Amino acid sequence: MKDKIVIFTNVLTWIILLPVIGALAVLTTPKSVARWLALIFSAATFVLSMALFFQIAVNGYNFGNLQDLQYPIQIPWINFTAGSIQIKIDYFLGIDGLSLPMVILNALLTMLAVIGSWEKTRVKEYLALLLILEAGVMGVFMAIDLFLFFLFWEVELAPMFLLIGIWGSETIKHGMPGRSCSTPSLAASSCLSVSWCSTSPISTTVVQRQPAWCISQNICSTGLSISRSQA
């Protein structure tokens, strides 16, 4: 229960949740109201992301790095043991000097896209998908655990596919990227990590959390923290 409270008191969680709530509100209201709701929720997300920037600026422009993330939240999510292999996946978000500009830019472009799509056909569906896309992209920029990164990556692919397929031009539709490289890329990175793991000594007594894309004595290049006992 305490972990759930911590999740919803973190500002990064709300940057992801606001567009999702906005998408649900847009789908359940009349078209005349849906446009304004989409604009309000996208503007609120932009204001929240700018608030992060100004808070960091007031504190001396310390945007942090992977070892010193800003507004971090790390909550255990999936933790189970299969034989000699222990798998740990965390709800791990944070921002630094590289991801914060991307978060702000994503929020700004979404708000401008909402304004620019005021007279779209099937505008409710369009705006809802746009807000879900924003939430997925926000998660991609803020996820530190790579498994969580791939989860948000998959979330943003679906609305992008529908937006291009339904409202895109014929030229864009013919050049649409497929989904074939997303899930296999996760599988490939997992296989590479497991292959590396099988030839390296791995401690079973300590499983430390490290940046998600580092390869160390734990398999963390997939966002998983995995320890394997030696024979």
C-alpha cells in the first residue's frame, strides 16, 4: 500500500498519467467538449514538465545524470525465482539533463498537435490516440529500467500505427515502419545477455540495481536484474 502511495506522489508518474486520463475523458465526452479537454490535459502536462525545469533551475541547474537522477522513483514490481534464476523488474523512473528536454519537447509538440487538429475528422478518436502516444513517449524518455522502457515503447507504437494508418497521407502509409523490430529487439538483447551470462561468473548472494543498459555481473541490459547460481 505504501508503494502505491509513493508512486502517485511522484511528479513523473503524473506526467505519464495525465495524458492517459485525458484520453479517457476525451472518449467519454461530446466532440465539442472533447477538443477542450484534450487541450487542457496536454497543456497541464506541458506546465508540469516546465515546472520540473524551473525547480531544477532554482536549485542551481543541477540536471543530474544516471548516477544522480532527478525526481527518481524506484519501486519493486516483478520479483520471482525460476529454479536458480532470480528475476527482478522495477518501476524505475527518473530524468536527467538529456531526458528532461525531450520530455518538455514532447509535451509542447503534443499541445501544438492538439491545437492543429481542431477540425480533424473523427476528432475524438484522433485526440485520444494522440494523448496515449504522448504518455507512451513520456515513459520511453523517463524509464530507467530497460524492460519498462520496452513496455512504454510498445505502448506508443499502437497509437502511432493507428494515427498514421487512418489519418496519414498515402505516401506516409506506404512507408510506415512495421512492428517487426520492436519485440524481436528485446528478445535479441535478452539472448545476448543470457549468452554473456553463461560464460561469466555470477554471484548469487548480491543482486545490485544498476543503470538498465549496463552489462555487469547481473543481466541489466534487458532491464532485468537476474542472478544465476553456479554449479
